[in-house]
Amino acid sequence: MSNQIKLGNTERSYNLVPGWAKLPADLDFGYTHGIVVDQEDNVYVFHTGKPSIFKFNQDGQFLGAWGEEFEGGAHGFYLNKEQDGEYLYVTDTSRCNIVKMDLSGNHLLTLETPDRADIYNEELKFVPTDVAVSANGDIYVADGYGQSWIHQYTAAGEYIRSWGGKGTECGQLNCPHGISIDTRQGEEEVYVADRGNHRIQVFTLQGDFKRVIMDDLDMPCSFYFQGDEVYIPDLDSRITIFDKNDRLICHLGEDQQAYKQTGWPNLPKSYYRDNKFSSPHGICVDSQGSVYVAEWIVDGRVTKLSRS
């Protein structure tokens, strides 16, 4: 197996699984923005093509597709385990809404522009990029491509509060692209990928600022928490893995030239290499520790890495 492609370092290494996603001949990826895994280790990819949700098993065999209604706007993608099952939460940057679905694609809840005339109007749009859910069911929405606010709702979709606003000070945000709830410190904390400020900000569930993380990050897009670790797609061409204390374990597939190329992220196919990332946007980890990466590229790119 000496010809296997490896990524990582002496602290953590992975083997590339070549050609993992096996698409039917009549289907293609659009921009592959989000990727999640369920309790059975099935993997779902959220992309801007039609239909917008593709389901695979862990070997990459295609299991089904749905979500035609998200064509062009498919973006944030979150799978939440709740008392009565698993649910998908998505954000749509074209329709400017958030939808909760079951794993068959049935819509259960839709959130539109918050009723905040002091933030939104005809010119100042709400364009949500990611969503997270706390243990009590509260829904947190990141308005990453709109006005850089975080909005909190009850599980039923009732508005609670907002915080943030555009800026560079602690508590202010510039493209809060990703949002997740972290429990590694023994209490729930809201992690926000403050991508435009090249940092992560951490808040209480009520939106009070706690701390900022800046080391070993470039343009963090989102998060996936697995055990004591957090996996972060840095849009500027690498995956970052932090330990429980948000210290670096390793970068995967780093390419410091990709994002500097003219035309990035849609580079010539001859540029891409199996062991390097160009524009990581979404990430998840299955029960075996395998990592799945979705990249922001016009015709999609999904990579599986198995622990070595």
C-alpha cells in the first residue's frame, strides 16, 4: 500500500480514498457547499445543482437525491439528532431562508427574514449562510452574506434575540459564515466562524462575547465537532484540526498557492491534486473517524480521508 496518498503529519495522518463519491451518469454536482453524516454513517452532500441533496453510503455508493427547491441557493447544512430522530437544517442564499427537514426531505419549519426593521430593508438583505441547534432546541442562524448578525429562535421558530453587526471589534462580525454549538468545555458555547475577520468568536447561548480564537486560522468557513476535537474548513486551501483547547493538531492538504490563482476557486482541472485542497467549504466526520470535505467549486469536489 506504499502508493497510498497520505495527508497530515506525525501527530495525525489520513489516507486518501480515491474516487469516493460515485454519481449516476445523469447527475452532476453544483458548488458543493455542505456535507453531513447521519447515525448510520450515510453521507449527505448539499450543492447548488438540481436536485440539491445527494445521499451516499460510507463507501460512496449513491443512495438517492432530492431537494430541487434549493437549486442555486444551497449553502449551510446541519444534521441534528433530536429526541424523535435526525433532522436536516439548511440555509438557502437565493431564497434567503432556513428550512428544517426530515431525512426524506419533508419541510417541517421555515424561517424567513427576521422582523427587525432596524437591520433589514429593501437594500439591506438577510442572506443566511449557516444554522445550529442547541440542546433545548433553540435555533441559531448566521446571516453571513447579509448584515453580519446572529439570530436566535425557539425550536418552534419564535424570535428571541440577535447580536453582532458588522465590524472588527470583539462581538462584531464580518461575514459570520459558520455557526455551531460546542460542548467540549462542559457547557454549551456558540462558535461563530467570523470569516471576513479571519477568526473564530465564542459566545454564550445568550450572545454574550466570551473569547476570540485567531491562531492557525485563515478563513474559517464552518465547524464539525467530534469528541474533543473540532474540524474546520479554511477556505484559503486547507483543513484545520484543533484539540479541546483550540490548539492546532494539524493542517490537511494545505496549498498556499491555490487561492492566490487568477480565477480561483474555479481553476483549470489540470491544477487540482488529490492530496491538496483548493477551497474547502464544508466538513464532517463519521463514526470511524473518516473525514469528508466538500469544496466550493462550480462543478463540485468531495473528498474522503480515512484515518491511518
